[in-house]
Amino acid sequence: QVQLKESGGGSVQPGSSLTLSCAASGETLDAYAIAWFRQAPGKDREGVSCMNSFASSADYDDSVKGRFTMSRDNAKMTVYLQMNSLKLGDRGLYYCAAFRGQIIDPRVGLKPSVYDYWGQGTQVNVSS
């Protein structure tokens, strides 16, 4: 099994950038496909991006395409989410999650129910 811990959240103005990190421990990161999710108050948890163990690129929700970039460094046991041009709608608690497998079906890769391990989340606030 793997343990996950997010960091890097904060309060920023619209148009700003933030980089989130997800540090893994307990097992090698390359055993898991990883995803980022976010949840705003009163809303369901929604998928942001997902990435297979040895992928060079990620899949993204349409709401963040062109603005967010997910990457992973398996040797460093860390996953990243570079967020640019942040909007008010990007606010929420951001989670990373791990799937027990190296490859995840892209048709379900952004669905929370698919994932097996979760971090505690890091808060991102965007306001003017």
C-alpha cells in the first residue's frame, strides 16, 4: 500500500500560479496510476487529472486543459500539479489519489470511486 500527502496549497488572486505536490511513501510510486481531484464546499469531488505510472503526459478535465500540468517523478516518489491562470472556480480542497495498478482506463480515470488510496488534501483559495 501507499501513503499520500499533499502540500503547496494557499490563497492567491485570479491569474496567479500554484504548484501542488503529492509525496508518496510505503511503496514505490511507479506501482500506481495517480490522479488529482478537487472539492469545493457544497459540491461533489471532481477529477482534475490522471496519469499512468510510466506516462509522459496526463489526461485532464476540460475545465483545466491548457492551464494545469500534471507530472510525476517516480524516483522522487512525488507527483506534481502545476496550476496556471487560476480562476475563482479552481478553489477547493485538492487531493491526490492512487489506483492499485500502473494503468487506468481513461474512461474512468477521473472518477473518485475508482481510486484506492487518498491523501488528506491541500486547500487552494482563489479570490480577488
